[in-house]
Amino acid sequence: MSDNLLSLKNVSKEYSGNRVLKDINIELKKGEIHALIGENGAGKSTLMNILFGMPVIHTTGGFEGSIEIEGKEANIKSPHDAMSYGIGMVHQEFMLIPGFTITENIKLNREITKPNLVSSIFGKRLETLDVKKMNEDARKALDILDMDIDEFLPVAGLPVGHMQFIEIAREIDKTGIKILVFDEPTAVLTEAEAKNLLNAIKKLSQQGIGIIFISHRLDEIIDVADRVTVLRDGEHIVTKDVKDTNKYEIAQLMVGRKVNLDSREGTNKNVVDETILRIKDFFVAMPGENVKGVDLEVKKGEIVGIGGLAGQGKLGLANGLMGIYPAKGEVEFNGEKLPLNNPKAAIKSGLAFVSEDRKGIGLLLDESIENNIVFSAMQINEDFLTHLGPIKIKNSSKIREHANKMIKDLDIRCTSSMQKVGRLSGGNQQKVCLARALTLNPTLLLVSEPTRGIDIGAKKLVLDLLKHLNNEYGMTIIMTSSELAELRSICDRIVIICEGKVEGVLPPDAPDAEFGLMMSGSRHTEGSEE
Amino acid sequence: MNNTNITERLKTTKASTWVADNIVSLIFVAFTLFGFLVSDGVTMNFFLTELSSRFFRNAFLVLSLVIPVVAGLGLNFGIVVGAMAGQIAIAIIRFFELGGVMGLFLTMALAFPIAALFGYFTGVLYNKTRGQEMIASLIVGYFANGLYQFLFLFVVGVIIKVPSNHPMIKPDGVGVRMTVDLVPVKDGGLKYALDKIWEIPFMWAILLIFACILLLQIWKIYKNKKNPTLYRYNKTMVLINIILSIVMIGISIHAITTNSSLMMVRKVPVVTGLFIVALCIFNELILKTKLGQDFRSVGQSQHIAEVSGIDVDKTRIIATIMSTVLASWGQIMYLQNMGTLNTYGAHTQIGMFSVASLLVGGASTQKAGVKHAIIGTLLFNSMFIMSPEIGLSLFGNALLGEYFRTFMVYGVIGLALGLHVWRANKNSEITLD
């Protein structure tokens, strides 16, 4: 078909035997806005990396299938190739230099120069910058976007919305831009800014530029896109005309029902009608995962799942409770007020945390398994210590005994309790983390992304372990995870966090579309329409 | 979309941090004024004579530090390597007993390839030690010093045969003497080769310099009137500069016409001054070229520069080479003024003192300009002149003033770096707002 600006044909990609993309076919027409939607890990970024010839693709064995641009096969081996084919990208994180003016940023490494005396001897690099012409070009690009901001102002201190527009202006300013990719462009914008941006996108498409619009906000997709492609687990689920579908259907397609980890049978007998944790008006400043006013109550003996898309603040909740990032609000735990911003007090009061950042703050990789297991308990509760007057000495035999018991109970595969944690596999490392948390004898266990980066077999073991702890000892668990399927398999109820707030609470057996709509924050508008 | 709001906000942030930004400079001004207060032995004449000769000796070296800072390499203590290249060139020229003005220019020409080579290797090292350039530059200076000593103490004489009766060779025929006399220019040597070309009285120089500054301010205003958006300037700074220039011009005209005691201040070397002015202009102009823009891009964010297709490594190497070559010339100018080559000691302190000067001028590891280099050289050397006087009048011992110097040099580097880190940490601190 000749009117296709870009077509991806049977594109597949494997990372060391793990198929992350399977036979993707996408066609983009001139002036079309094509939305791409999928959960985290659905393969959107891999697909875009392929389109841009990112080194990460070519150092891991390239990809299968072909890319055609205007009917001709394109061979994109580097970002530079992509640029020369007329593919531009507006990055999610801004590629702007704060100390430079708007013009300098728009013209970065594409500065207009004029020859001078020195440059005629020493070459092009010593040519003088033609600031006047650069400003004119920048002005032109900004005018296309209806930006009446002065082009010679520094970027530092501008609102994020403006920065986003400067990024777009840079892409427009590149000559021969044909395809423009927007990667979650509205994620960081306020509502009014987002509206401006969507208008600009529409305007650009009217000029014949093909636009790939990656977003998880269903309303926006319905609003601007002509067609929508849904990816799930690296598979091309469907491509539909937006006018033939609705957000309910898209949400359902996006979430789907995945691996059926044996779903929870019956209700949890352990749940007591006693609130163990009461969170009120809770704010956490965790970069990229800000929590902006959460109210939540957790009952004793419950497994509560915290779900939501990346960057919406679900991870911030547990980190804020533990005092790892600055937090404010009212938290009542076990009938007492929980001091915030104080990790030691949080642990002392009976909270234990298995962090999502296993290698960063979860484990001491160069230390032995036994030291890792008892470390927190030793530090906080002064367990495993022998007191000799003012001197405290590690009680090695007690530590060894406890570590061996944990290794047996949790089935940690290792050579001995003295093995270094860094040598263990991801799943076993996660079990060491759990063992350490359990050594603290917590009343409430916070677990974040417990199955991230571990294989399927180990995943099941970890989840079974959590379930076992809940069933046998009645331990209350708050589990945060990006994988909805695993939350649905063990949790009593699932709290969906969107834009730093509680979007809603669902039972694990709620329909897929409910989850999809909540995760993309579209439920409010849905409700108001009814 | 609302422009005025943004410009206003930018202004307020600037005003509130002025003192914090210039704290190091302010300490030095206070120190010098304090020196004048407590010591009665220092005359204005003595002070200005010392200051001007020290300024013309050191300014070029300090200016050679500007480009690496702009290119994001931080404070290049590695100019020591450039200084060594300059000294090698001087030793060669001295050995063949060439001299005079032509001899001096020959020295500079000879130093160029040596320094460029050294600069290249230093630059490659900086690329390998990304993020730790300053420590690497400090260590590379010590390492190079070892090679330098090997060259001058062993290679000269053992591998390169030299006559043992040459005045710069040690009597046993191996190695270069501790101090080498560079021979005054009138006897065909290098001493004062540049300085003595043309000298004018100090107050005439002041008159000229401030007349130039005044013209520059008027030029700025004129440009701004013609195109207010493209050529912007800081109104208060321009006003201060104009008033200062007029006052200084008045003082110098008064001194010249009444032939006051200020006319007794030592004469000023014009050609050396022109070299310094040329380097100032070079530092400014290079930033207006594509290469200069690349320096700035790389300096601000290596990652973004890389993504935009700039060859980051190459750009950083070019910056290092430029700095090293300029430092070698600076060292040659320094030594022709000293008149003796302290073979094993002349270069060792250059890095520390130049870096301290630049920092005193208000520069940081990420921001430096010609202005900082010039002001810093003046303030730093004022401190140098005043500290023995303070020691003498406060403790009755000039030697204690010497300790002050050392204390101030390292203290200022520590303070400036500490402040920088403190501010960076403060900026990156995560808060709920």
C-alpha cells in the first residue's frame, strides 16, 4: 500500500531466549495519529527502540521482521539513521540542557554557523554561531506550536509543559520530519497543559506528519487518535479504528486475563474486623513515584494488594511508610501513631519491608546469607548479641542456627549460610530478603514487587510463601506489584493507585475492564457519565 | 505563555543567592582590607607595585583554566603538565643559548607541540576517569612530575650527552642544576624578554584599561538599543562599571597631571598585558563558535550531548589540549618574569595557586569565565602580599603570615569545593514540595 508512511512487518525480538515481541504488524498513514497502548512490559518501549535503531537492540542480536518507510525497506541501525529517515521522538524524560536558552536547546548540535577568518584555516568547527538565524528558526518552530514564549530565555525554571513543547519544537525544526513518536507525553503535564499538547499533536498531524502516540490515558486516546493498537505481553492483540471502539473495550484488551496462577479459593478466614493500619491524607516524595494524598485502612490478617501503572505512586506508599523517602500525613499503626521519616521507629513498631530495590537497599551483596538475614534484627532489636558490659558481640552460633532454620523453612538454595548473597539467583535473593523481614517478627509485612526479575518457578514459590505466612501465622501483608495477575492470585482486595491517589478498591475477581479503566484513571469520568 | 512571570522569577532567584555565590571573593576582600587596617607599614605604592607584577606574571596561567571548566572537566590541576612542557622548552632554548624576543617566541613555538601531546594524553586519561577528572588531574600532575625529574636528573647527561661545563648542567655532567639563570634579555637571554619590549607607567595603564572598560559598556548599551532582545545586559552591573571607570579615570588623570606618588609605581609590561587581553578575547570568542557551543553542551550534560550526536570524548580532549598549551605559554611568561628557572620546583605549585585564584574570583567547578580569572588573580595576590604584613603586625613575625598563605590557599579550595557540593546536595534533596 503506497499511502503507508511506515509499516512494521512481522517484527519480533528476543532477549537471550526470552521473546518480548511476537509478530507485530503496525501501519502508519500520513497524517494519522496512531495510539499504542499496553501495560508496563507489554513491549512498547522495545518496539520504539527497534524503530530508533537503539544500540540495545543491535548489541543483543538485532530483531526479526522488516520496517518499511514510504513503501521502501528501511535499514535502521542507529539513532542517527532513524533521524535521517525522518523519525523523531519526544522523550518521556526531557533531553534539554537547563542552562541553555530555548534556541540553543532547539538547535542543539544543529547550530547554524557562518565562516570567519579563523575557521577558513582551522576548519568548520571554529565557525561562528549565527545566533540571529538560530533564533529565527526557533521562533518559526515555536510559532507552529502557538508558543508565544521568548526563544532566548533559559530553559531552567520553565514549567514542565513548556519544556515538553520545546522538545517538540526541536523535532519540528529538524528538516524532513515525517514520523513523530510521543512517549507518554502527558504523564507529567497538568490538565490544561495536556490539552494544549493534544491540540498541537492534532495540528501536526494535519500537516501530514504521522504520529505514534504512546499513552495509558484512555480518554486522550479516544480524543485524539485515529487508530489504536493494543499490545499485551509482547503480542499484537488488535488494531482498531478509534471510532469503532470505546475505552471500556480498550481497557479490557489491555489487561486481559493472563497466567492463571491458581486463584484464591474462598474468602480469607484470618481477617479480623480490627483495623491494624489507618493511613490518612498521606503524601510521599519519592522521585517518579509520588504519593499525593492517600487514605487507606488495612484490617488485621488481610493481604492487601497495591496495583497501578509505573510512575503512579504505588511504590511510594510502602517506601513512605518505612521512612525511606520524605512523607507526611497521619498514620496509625496498631492503635498508635506511627512516627514518619524515621526508618528505625517504623521497624521497631512492627513493620517490616521487602524493598523493590533488592540490590540497592534490600541486600548487602558482598555479605553472607546469615549476616543479611540477621542484620536488621541485630541493628534494631539487638537480637543475636551477647552483652559484655558496654561491648556488644555478635552471637555467631545463634545466628548460624537461625540462618539455617530460615534457609530450610524458605527453601533457599545455597551452598551454605556463609555464601555471599551476590552469588545467589534472583529468586533466592528475594527469599533472603523475606527471611530478614521475618526475623524482625513483624506484625505487618510490606512487600514491594516481590517477583520482579525472578523466573516463573521462583515466582510461584515466593507467592506461596506469602500466602503460607498469612494462613499459618495470620500475618497482615501489603503487597505492591506491577503484575496484576499475581495480585489477583493471592490478595483479598486490590487497591489501585493512580496519579498518587487511591483510584479505587476492587475484589480480585472483578472483571478485567474494571482494572484496566481504574489503572488508566478513566473511571471518574465514566462514573460521571452514568 | 506568560513571559513576564518567568523573567521575574529568574531575577529573584539571582538576587537572593548573590552573597552565597560570592562568599569566597568577599572573604578575600575583607582579608585584604583587614591587612590595610592592622599594618601601617604597607604603602599604596608598595602594594600596587607588587600586585601589578604578580598579576602580569600569573594571569595567563589562571585564564588557561577557563575552557576546561566550561567543557565540564572541572578545575584542571593538570595545567602542571603544561607548565612542565613550557619548562622543557625553556630548558632546550637555554641550553642552546638562544634568547631575546625571538628566542622567547621560539620557546613558545617549541612548547606548543610538547604541550599538545601531553594535553592529548591527559585528555584521554580524563575520558577514562569520567566523573573524577579533578582528582585525576591532581594525580597526573604528581605522576608527570616523576617523569619530569627522571628526564632532567637522569636522561639529560646519561642518555642525552651534554657537556659538563655548560652553566645549566650539574658539575658532574649528569642532570640539570636546581636553579638555572635565564640571563637578562639585554645579555641575549630570556629574562624580561617579553616584559621589556615596551613598558608604560602604571597610571597610564590604569587610564587605558578603564577607558577600554568604559567604551565596552557604552558599546553594550548601544547594541542593546539597536536590538534589545538579542543583546541583553545587567543594568546594575553596567552602571557600577561605568561609575567605577569614571572614578578610576579621574584618579589616574589626577595622578598623571600632578605627578603624585602613584606615578612611582613600577612600570607595566604592555606586551605581556596584550597577551593576557588576547587570551581573554580568545576565551570569549571561542564560546561563540560551534566548538565553543559543543564545549558548553558537553559541560552541561554529557548524556544529552551524546544523544544529540556530539563527539563528547573528542570535544573533551580538545578542551584539555587547549588548556595545556595555554598553560605552557603561561608558564613561559611566568618564568621570563622571574628570571630564574627553579628546575624542580617552579611548576609544582602552579596548579594549586591558579585554581585557588580562579575560585577566589567567584568561579566554581561548573562555572568560570574571564571575569572570574581576572578578579580572582587580583584578589588572590592581594592576599599573598598582605598576609606577611598581617603576620608581622599581629604576631610580630612575618613567617606566621606565610602560614596564613598556605592556610588560605588550601582553605579556599576546600571551602569553594565544599560550598559547591553542599549547594548541589541541597538542590537535589527530595522534599515534599
